[in-house]
Amino acid sequence: MQLDLHWVNILILFGAIQGMVFACILIFHRKHPGRIFLALVMVALVYNALETFNWSAGLDKYTSFFDFFPFVTIFLIGPGFYFYFKSLLQPGFVANRKVILLFFSPFLFQLTFAGINALGYFAYFRLGWKQLEIPLTGMFKIFDAYSEVWSLLVFLFFTVISVIMVKRNSVGQNSNPRQNESLLWVKSILVFQIILAIGWTLTLLSPMWYDEQYGSRYYPIELFLVLFLYWSAMAGYWKVKSIQTEVLPQLKETNPEAFGSLEMLHNAMDKEQLFLNPNLNLQIVADHLGIPSKDISYALNQAGKTNFNDFVNNKRVEAFCHRMSTETKPNLTMFGIAQECGFNSQATFQRAFKKAKNRSPKAYLAGMTDPTTQVKA
């Protein structure tokens, strides 16, 4: 077996291996929101990289597997990104099975069509069913005629609705540290998705402008996908560790009402910033959400292993830390900023901060790496 192991082909192969490892990490790391959807995207990109390596390195002379399933896994990328973004930006989001089935239906259709073609090929060449020659040839022609254009149109559709969804969910998120990190990560991936949409469109239209050698127009976009595999695997590993859901999945199964209450509570705190009210109590939140206070307490105790006061104070502490990390020259004293974050007592602020960060506010600020941050005592 003679393979072309050019450095580009080696780069593609190792990119596929790294993406495969990252997909496995996602599958087994249950605390990261939307991990399965991102894993599906990784699987699609890994398959694409292996398919590229197959024909680029000359493996297609020895195996025909990839010839039967072109333009199949690529349909996982668009809906995979959409549901992953939504899982990160909407805490407690649980995708409806019917919606999932609808959004992934193009992939299922392509997989079925390609599978039928593969079975027909096997029956024709291995079992000798010669009567399949004409319908089999026709099915291959139909599949090749529409698949590439349709795959691009589906990807463009999901890119557009992903941009709209991210834009809508960006409002009010930057003030919350946890959601801010998720939003920045989502926007980074969304930039890739937009660039891919543009590059893919130009690749498809490129024969209108110049005559190409077989497959040469796909090299730039294939290399771009491999580079994304490297970046997403390295950057994504740390994001999987740092961005984790605060809701235990068992709560949804054991008590759906409490699960819904916790989801509403997180949304109210993150988007409406109820914790900024220094007089906030459990009853005020219950009245605001229109749900019994006992459901909120139960959900916090079961899922967060915390109580209402600690939950709210943790939100205030995170808001304080975010303020101190983004404001280079605060005009207020340390407690003045804490008051703006919802604390009405310096003793409560000190106690809550030490409980959340395992050190005093001054010790925490002293350890900040930004030398321009100066706080009045």
C-alpha cells in the first residue's frame, strides 16, 4: 500500500484524531451544557477530515467506504451548533425531542438515502443482482445532483437562525460573569460558522470563475475545517471544564415542577438581576415568578445543595468580582461597589465573599493579575 504522506495529509490525519478524542471527552463530561450537540459537530468534522485524508493520501484506491456516504454527516453541523449555543445561553434549556428530530431530519434523510445506495451497490456487485443496474445508477445520479447544494442551503439556514438566537440572548448577559464566559465562547464558534458559510458558498460557486483540477477547489475549506478541529479541541477542553451546568439532571426526572422552578429562578437572576435588590427575599422572588416559595427552596436544596440566601449572595459576589475585573479605576470604595451589587451590610458582604471564595475580598483583589485595578479601602 503506497500512501502520499505529505505534511498536509499528516496535519489532516492528526486533526481528525484530536477531534475524535475531544468528542469522547464531551460524551463523558456530563456537566457541560449541550455537550452531545457539540460532540455531534466534532464527529461530523472528524468524518470530513478522514474523508479528505482518504482521497488526498490515495487511500481511495484501496477502499470505497467514503464513496457511499458523501454529504451525510455534514448535515449534523448546523443543527448541532444551534442546539449547543442554545444550551449554553439558556440555563436549564432542554430540547424538545420533536424539534430535535425535525432539525436533524435532513441528516436522517441523507443517511437513509446513502444507506439504500450502499446496500444496492453490495447487492449488485457482490450478490449479482444485475436487475439493479439502471435504478442504482439513477439513484446515484439523483443523490449527487442535489446533495451538495442542499447541504449548503441547510447550513446557511442554521447559520442565520443561530446568529438571530445568539443576538437575542446576548441582551443583558454581559453583566453576569458565568453567562458572559458562555457568550464569549459561543461568539467565538459563531465566527467560525459564519466564515465557513461564506467560504463554502464561494467554493461551490468557484467553477463559475476558473477551471479547476479535480478536487482542488476544496483544499482551502478542508484545511480550514481541520484548523478548526485543532482549535476547538484545545480551547474547548478548557471551556468544558469551566462552563458547567448548575442543575443536576436527576432533578428533572424526580421532580419536573422543581426543575422548572430552578430554571425560572436562574433566568430571573441572570437576565433581570433580581439579586441587585438589597431587600430581596424568597417571598419577593416567589411572587415575581408566580410559583410557590417551597418549590424554589426545594429546587435549590436538591440541585444546588444550597439555600436561598447563599444562592443570592453568590450571585452578588460574582457580580462584585466581575465589576472589579472590568473596571480599571473604580470611583467607589470596595463596600460601595458591593452595595451596588446588592449587599446592604459590610459584615454580610465579608462573610458571603469568604464563604464563596475561601478568602477575604482584600486578599482576592490582591491576587488579581491586573495591576491597574485600584480600589479605595
